[in-house]
Amino acid sequence: MSIDVSAYLDRIGVAATGVPDASLLRELHHAHLRTVPFENLSIHQGERLSLDEDALIDKIVQRRRGGFCFELNGAFALLLNALGYPVRRVAARVGQGPILDHLALLVTTPDDGITWLADVGFGSHSSYPLRLAERGVQQDPGGAFTLVDAAHGDVQVVRDGEPKYRLERRPRPLSDFTMGCWWHQTSPESHFTHKPLCTRLDGHDRITISDRTLIRTRGGGREETTLTDAALLAAYRDLFGITLDSPPTARHAAPAPA
């Protein structure tokens, strides 16, 4: 599909673009994380999520909402393709989850042929793309990242010594993630259905609403505030640009501890 690149760039606050190189990719990646929240509010408002490309652009660009990995990285791939970056959509396994549990992007910069792991849909992750072939520590405002070779040509992504997800390398069409998208928005076993969540970068710090708690992290510190209904709706509007008629309520209760 063709997308309105200017409208997408306006959505993420990037004034203009140049050649599709690593510098521009870094700028786009960080801008996306600052302006387009990782959020699951649609799930808790009974809104069906779609991976149709037109629906993704409508939600994120026209309606100025966020989404979770399938939506955010799905839309970001369309922008990068339109700007001249070759992009592979790849699957990842988070913890012991299924292989199609997460969607990430492998992006090649045409001027030097270097491939980068770009991920604007994992919530708290790297602020900038990670170099796929690098096996040393990659320092990022989001932490110290290491990419480790795994079986079958996969790559384990590690942040601050903790494994985050295991990445495939082979490309997949967006349609491969349809079942995972459906499961995560409907199943009582999906953590996305247990409570509303909305988070974005604030510079290199982070601002989050988890259920009814506003969380600000700055320089390693953490401040939490419990919000009333009115304050919650105001926080969504003022901090994330999301206007809601009523507070979202959890679709399914979290399972009791074993």
C-alpha cells in the first residue's frame, strides 16, 4: 500500500527526511517511541484490533493512537519501506511464549548494507536500533543490550543481563501474526487482557499509566500516583494525546497466584 509519508512524519514529530541511512533510522526510531505510545486500551474498550495495513495507519496516524507490537512495528515497517529501507518482519518468542508472540523488524540501511534490529513495539526496550551483527555490549539509554547467537540461526536479545526475547531471522508476512494478535486481545491467559497499560518515552525517561497508577521514571528514580477517574482521563489526554469518554476497565482478571 502507499502511505502518506508526510502525515506519518508529522505524527511522530519529524520535520523532514534525508537519505535512508543509520542516522535517519535512529531519529525515526526514537521519535516513534516518544510520540506513539505502547498501549492496549482498545482491548479494554471492546474495540477489535486489525492488522490490515489501512487500519494500522488509520489508528496510529489519523486517529493518533498507539498500540502493541503487531500494530506499532507493523505500521513502522510501512513508513520505513516508503522511505527506502528494506525491512523484514520477523517473529520473536518472549520467555516461554509461542514463536509468534512478538513482531520485530530487521532493517537494512541501503548506503552501507548494515542490518539493524528495530523495535518500537516492546514497551520498555532500546531507544535506538541495535546492530544485528554486533556481539559485544551495545550501550543504549534503555540499557546495556547484547545479541547472542542461538540455535537454528535465532538471536537472543538480552538487556542488562536478562533475556528479553528470542528472535527469528526469516521474514514473515504481517498476516502470520493475525492469530497472535487475536489471542492477545481475547484470551484470559494473555497479560494484555488483565489491565489497561499505556507507556511512552519522555526524552530518555519513561511515563506510564498502569491500570490507575501514573508512573514516572527519571534518572533511575520512580514516582507513582494513584489517579481518580477524572485525573486518569486527563492524564491520557494531556500526556498521551488520547481522549477517552470513560476509564478503560480490564477485560479479564489476572489469574490468581499458584
